[in-house]
Amino acid sequence: MAADQPFEYFRHTDGSSDCFHSDSVSDSHRIAMEVTLKALHNRIRAVTGKPVEIDDERWVGIRPNFVVADIRVTSPLQVAAEVYYRSERLALGRKLDTMFENDYRTFLVFHTDGRHDVDRVQRYIRRVAPLRIGRFNPESLEVTLGDLFSEQKFELNAASRDVLPNYIAR
């Protein structure tokens, strides 16, 4: 190992050369996030008429109880958006509980070419609350944000968690 290349010995187990190469940060997920970020910014600006403080991949909550939101708006409202593409588990119980505990309302946006059947996820969500999830269409680059999930509209208690599959609720 040369002193000028201290990490020469390091190799990724998947053989990739990029530390950030994974399905969760793929180009398709990134495009869906950027289009969603723009749509969310424009919607909040139109509704409030105020400047919007928005960023991607930011903490909601504090250690040890936090989640990293795909998109986080801190002003003039506290809103987050989760953009699902290849994530195996949606973990809505943990994510939404943390968002709600920190006074964030949340949009759930699903990439239509992603891992999960968006219509099936929508049917499961409707078992718990009459809310629409958002969709990102990679062909048209259009996004619909769906409904805003809040603690008052979407309660994930023990009974409602039992209605949802584990990959969604836990």
C-alpha cells in the first residue's frame, strides 16, 4: 500500500467503483426526487405566496430517533416527501411516526417503474385512510404529489398496522 493511496486496498463487495452506487440513489430515483422537489416547491409557493426553504436528504428528528427524508421543507411549512423507487421496505410506521412527532406532514410518491406495484400499495393505504399516494411517471417526467399525510388523517395504531403488510407498515 502506497502512502499516497491509503485506500488502495479497499474494494466494494459488489465490485462497483462508486461508493454511492445503489438502487436507493440511482439515476432513476434521483430524477424522481428532483421532479418531486420542484413540484413540491411550486405547490407550497403557490399556496403560501412565501419563499420556500427546501432541500433533499435531510434529517427529521434528533438522535437516536430520526429519519432522513428524501425531501424536507422547513419554511413556510414543515412538509416532507418520501420518493419510493427500489426500496424493499417502505417502513411507513417508523417514518411517519417520526415525521408526525416532529410536526411534519408528508407526501408519499412512488416511481411507477419501481419495485412496488403502485396500485396495490394504494389499495392497502386505502384500507387505513382515504388518502391518495403520489406517482412519478418516468416516461413523461410528470409527478402527482397525492394527498398530504398527517397524524389526523393517517393513524398507524396497532389495529391499522395489522391491516397492512409488513413491508409497508414496519
